[in-house]
Amino acid sequence: MLGSTHGTLTTDSRRTRAIACGERSGPVVQGRPAQAGDLDVSGRPLHADAPDLDRFFRPRSVAVIGASDAEGRPNTGITRQLADWAERVGARLYPVHPTRPSVFGIPCRPAVSDLPEQIDLAVVLVGDPLPVIEELAEAKTRFAVVFASGFAETGPEGEAAQQRLAAAVERSGLRLLGPNTNLNAFERFRDDLQGPAIALITQSGHQGRPVFALQELGIRLSHWAPTGNEADLESADFLSWFAEQPEVGAIACYLEGLKDGRSFLLAADRAARRGVPVVAVKVGRTETGARTAASHTGKLTGADAVVDAALRQYGVIRVDGLDELQDTAALLARARPPRAEGVVVYSISGGTGAHVADLATGAGLSLPVLSEAKQAELHQWIPAYLSVANPVDNGGHPVGDHRGRKIIDAILDDPGVGVLICPITGPFPPLSDRLVRDLVDAAEGTDKLVCVVWGSPVGTEPAYREVLLGSSRVATFRTVGNCLTAVRAHLAHHRFAAAYRSPFDEAPRTPSPSYRKAQALMQPGRQLSEHAAKQLLRAYGIRVPREQLVTSAAAAVRAAGLVGYPVVMKASGARIAHKTELGLVKIGLTSASQVRDAYRELTDIARYEDVCLDGVLVCQMVEQGVEMVVGVTHDDLFGPTVTVGLGGVLVEVLRDTAVGVPPFGEEQARDMLAGLRGRALLDGVRGRPPADRDALVEVVLRVQRMALELGDQLAELDINPLLVLPRGQGAVALDALAVCR
């Protein structure tokens, strides 16, 4: 369908591929490859310690515990499939059953202890797998598969049973796939297909069927890992291993939940380092979807905004549907790296071309206007009254003769064009047959991407079934939407791969001096007052206004003189979350009398509201900036996360925020800002000067350092507003809330 991914690469991508094909190193720590024991400043691993799954997928010996050949028994069909699979991979098969002398003519062993050799892979078909796991551990079996259901997907009792199974596996030293899994790992894959393959990971086996069926369209599949409940082996383990297999061109995932967010990110980082694209459907975007996923697999789903941000940071391409998963994975597995990002839409109908061009532009693709010289060249074969600026409309007739191929070659010859998309809304022989043949022949002679959208609902036409699907160089789609999604993902992946620098390489290894200062300020189990929270920010070099904490009206007046008028006065206490709503903030005070009056009013309100104060803050009044919010929260899957967005009252009204999952670098921090809907405010609007974006990025990175170093000690941090001053003047945290665990 398409050519190899291993064509010309940028320098950075070559480095990534070199790692994949040669050194295969993981993260780098202090100039050397990271090792399994390397930890970041928060004590978490920096290295994806992936298991060697070679003997799982290519075992030398397979035991089937509970094997059967009795007609009508569910285990019979499973045993037959495993016997066929073992023969294909060249493994010795040992059926195990206490009462059967043989199964399908193969001598049966009465118990695990009677097996004649160490087993690479044991498939457990009994209802209670726990005793069998212990027997397999005694026999030093490497891998086991448990199909049985009734575990974490069923509720608390099943969860307890799964925990017992997981504990037994951990003690045993073997690795377990399941429970609640199926036979997908032992499918018959076509061995007559060439080119880079797709490796498939699913937690629900049926959801992988559309991707598996790509083989009927000429797309090669190499592996399928149905992870089930993930009591032991999880999606991240297979992702890490697949990323290192030379035949894998892309990894397609259907994820209902993640067992461990950090492990998945380390695995995604491994794939990103090697330039292997990962495409994923991650269910749980809505509350209903999240509940369904949890009930099916017994896992945490995680806040979807955090999941989305985490996947994006490590280049995992998230799609919504299984049709998008198969089309996008197929394109990424087999298309060569793009020579340019320009997209040209070429059609025989002006209406079709305009429609597809609108959709492509809306999808974020670049449709450059072709040069006057190129348009003049195209008008040699296309009537002058038709537009050839982009989209290119040929009017229909030129595709029936020699002109059709010349038009296609001329478009692909443009150095600014990297992708040609040709929508064919339906068959119209013989013109459509000639057009398809010209597109296929042109694709064979170029390293640029040629995409065809075959719009016929029938799909039995020879032009489609034989010519398009028979081509290894043309990407064929059935819908415009899937084509545009895949092309956008293809271009984005190669941009990402060329620039990728693993954040784990730069993750701090030892606590900073700021950490020691912060430790003295933490109050376990308590919310800090604004004054204490700002001291925490100061410890990490985050600027706060000049301010003093006072406990009398006279002290307030003296403090105002030192801070400098005008001043802001605020009640300060550990349990005050929303001072403005309670009237506990006074701004723009310009005289000693106003300060005295404000002090008395603030303390009176606090007594009336039964708010305990540690004093009143007299603060420098800072104006002329963009109000932002920067904060830290804890996600069930990924741990500490950093949020940045529009601040002040807008944070609750617009909810315009971006999330980062530590560790991340400066470029990721800038990407977070670029993803905000209100980012134009930082550039200056209505005559206001541009804000100090560099200072905002620096605050985000310092807050990330705080989140990494304090870890579970810091339950929540909210800097709101962080006033970002005009360019070159920095940023000031006007208010802060911090909660300690």
C-alpha cells in the first residue's frame, strides 16, 4: 500500500534510528546509558525496564493446562488453535490433563510437575488459575496466559482475587498475560505480505479486529497483544518491546485504561527515541466512557485532559475511532518521511476539490498556492478557465489520455508539495481506471506521498481492489475524514520525531537547594496561608510582590511605608481559600488612614466570618500585566501534573488551561502555552505590550521542579493570579494557595 518508513531521515531521526538499530540505549544519565536503577529526584525510574518477550511470541515449548479434544467443550477449540499456532512457530506442545491419555493424538501429561522440560509459555485453561500458577513457578516456567474472567472487572471480590493472583505471580518470577484475556496473540498472521508491519495492543480483543483485517488490504501485521486485566504484563511492556522489533513500522493501541501512567510514558519515550509511531484509541473521554472502561478492565482511567496531555508529550497520536486507528496506523507504518508539508488536492471536479480543500484546511493542513510558473505549466494540459492554484481541477477529460500523467508528475515535481490527495467520488470507467493507473505509476516514481480517497460505497471495482490495493506506494482511503486525519498525523509524527529530546534525559537526579528550604515550610496535612505559600514560591525562585505580615494597624502603616504606596491588604490564614468573596482583600490604598481603616475592617470581617488569621498582608500593588494561573495537582495515573492557563476569574469561566506531566522541558512548556485558546493575550492586544512569555515559561519550569522534588508532600498548588508583566519585566505571583499532604 505504501513504501518503507526507513527512507531519508533528518539528522535527529537518523540518531533515533541508529539507537533502534545499533546501540538501542535508553535514557542517558550523566553521559552514560540509563540503567534499571537510575531514579529521578522524586525516586521514580528513568529507564523503561522492558521484559524480553521473545519467548512469549516465539516459544520453544508450550504447555496447555486443561487441554481438551472433547467435542462441544470450550477448551477444545482453544487447544486446537494453540496446537496449530505451536506448529507454525516451531514449538513443542505439551497438553496437560489429569485424566486424558492424549489430546489430538499428542500424549498428555497428568500434571505440571510431569512436564519433561522447562516451559517457555504455559496457557492456563482452568477456572481457578492460582494453584496452577504456583505449580508453574515451581517448574520455572517463563510465561503464562490466563483466560479466565471473574476478576477485577467484576467488582471488589474479583479485585481481591486478582490481587492474590498478582501477588502469586510476583513471588513466582514468571510473567503473566491476563487474566480476562483471549487468543488474539495466537492468531494466524499472513506471511506473504511485505514491508513494515503494524504491532497491535488491545485490552478488549474484539476492538482489534478492524486492524487485524487490514491484512486483507495488503497491510502486514506482526504481533497482537491482548492484555486483558493486566495483573502483571501491561500495555507498556508490549509497547516497549514492540518498539525494538525491526519489522514493526507502527504500533496501534486500543486502551481502556492504563495500569501505571509512569510505565506507559517510559514505554512511549522508548518508542519516540526510536522514531516508531504509536497510534492509540484511549476510551474514557466522557464520564460515562470512563465508568464503562473501569467496569470492564478494573483500572483507573485518569482525568482525560491529563491523559491527552501525557500522550501528546511523548508523540502518541490519539484518534477517536477504530476506523481512524487502522487507517492512521497503516499510513504511519509504511509511508516514507515527508519531503515537504505542502498538500495539493487534485480532482476532476471543481466542487469536490473545493470541498476537500476546505476540510483539509480545517484539519490544519497546509495547502500552498502553487506558483504562477507551476500554474502556467499545468495549463498546458488543463483548460485556462479552470483553477489550478490549489485545489487543482482538471475538468475531467485530461485524465483519459497522456495529459493525466503529466499533470500528476508536474504537481509532484513542485518542491513545496509533499502530499497529493486525489478524491475519486465514484467509479466512472474508463476515465477512473486510467486515473487510478496514472496515480499508481506516478507514486512508484516519487518519494512523495500519494493518497487516493475511493468514495464508491461498493468497493468491489477492479480499479480499487486490484490496482489501488495492489500498490505498495499509494495510500488508499474510503473516507475523506480518515485520509485527512492520517495525513495530519503522518506530518505531525515526523515533525515530532525530528525534534524529540527525551525529557527523562534532563530530569533532575538530586534535590536542589530550594528543596531544603521548602522542606522547612511544609506543614503535613494542612493548607498553608498565603504568606507561607508565597515563602514556598520564594524558595524556588518565583517572584512575589514586596509584602509584610502584620498583626496591628500601626504595624500595617509602617509596612505600607516600607512596601511603597499604593498597597494591597489581605487577610492571611491557613483556611482562607477565597478571600475576595468574603471581602478580605482591599486594593489601591494610598494613605496611612486608608491602611488603618482597612486593617480594622479586615479583622472585623474575619471575626464575623469566624476565620482564623495569622495576620494581615500588606503587599506591593502590581498592575499592567496578563493574569495567568499556574498550578500543581495529583493525577491517579501520572502523579504530579502542572497546569497553566488564563488566570483570575477567567480560569473558572473559560477553563482555558493546558496540562503538562513532569518531567518536561522548555519546548514542552512553550507548547503548553501555544495550545491555549487565549494565547493571543500574551502577544498583546488592543495596544497592550506583549507579555513576558519567557518569564512565564520559567515559572512553569520552576513549578515543575517543585512538583518533582516535593512529590506526594505537595497535594495542591495554585498560583492565581500570576501577573505576567510586559516583555523583559518578569512575572509576579500575586496570590498562592498550597496544600500539604
